[in-house]
Amino acid sequence: MFIILVYDVGEKRVAKVLKICRKYLTWVQNSVFEGEITESAYKKLKLELKRAIVEDEDSVIFYILRTIKYSDREMLGRKKGGEEIFL
Amino acid sequence: MFIILVYDVGEKRVAKVLKICRKYLTWVQNSVFEGEITESAYKKLKLELKRAIVEDEDSVIFYILRTIKYSDREMLGRKKGGEEIFL
């Protein structure tokens, strides 16, 4: 499956969250990661993030696409990171 | 179609970009919007954003899902905005 992850966490926890996300996904923009991931790796990722964030203050969204067959990505402006995965 | 929009723009342009995004989509997190949108509204949205941002400095990503049948959304932490669209 393919996931898009967007985080919004307190400054103190950004480095930790980035490090965790980078282990599993590709960075695409400031607070956005994406990538193919297995179900078990996704569970690990969520667990690690759950431990790293402060649930009352921080927020992480995962969009889970079981296929990217019906999806595209478009960008405006500067390309800030990551490789092209979508065509 | 359904789109997920993530922006990363200079502070001076945040208010303008938010205002544009709110016309077309639902706010879900700090810099994330999502929603059903027609092809023509999506074109307008892109055009308005293109005019509002500084292309060398800012960045807006659109994920376009032609169907949300194969998608889910999960969240960790605080719910920061928006209504639930995904089940």
C-alpha cells in the first residue's frame, strides 16, 4: 500500500518525528512524506510516532491508498524534496 | 474527484493561500486541506494559488484521487480541524 503522511508537531519534537518518518518513507515537502509501505511497517511507524508525539498538542495524518492506480500528484512552485514516485 | 492539498508557503502569503483553499476545500490540519472537487474548480484553484504564491520559494502539492474507494485516513494525536469525510 501507499501512504501520504503529514505531520504538525511542536518544534521540540520535529527532529525526532523526521527521523522516524525517514526510516519508512520518502520526504516530499516540509511536513509531508509518502511511499510504499507494508502493513507491518506501517504499524511500526504508527507505534513509533505515537511514542514520539504529545497527543494533546501534535497531529499526524496518514492517507492510506490501497492502490495508486487512481491517483496523481501535481505540484505548484518549488520542489522541496523527495523523488518522483507518481508519474 | 477528491484532492488532498498540502501547502508550504512563506508567512506573508499564508493568509491569502488559506483564504483561497477554504473556498474550495475543507481544512483538516495546519497546512492540509482535502475535499471533493470538480475538474473545473480544481483548475480555478490551481490558477488562484499560482497567482498567490512565489514559485521560487513556496510549494503546494495536490494529491488527486479519482476515487476514494481504495483510500482511508487515519490520525494520531489532536484533531485540528475539518470534518470527517473518510469513514
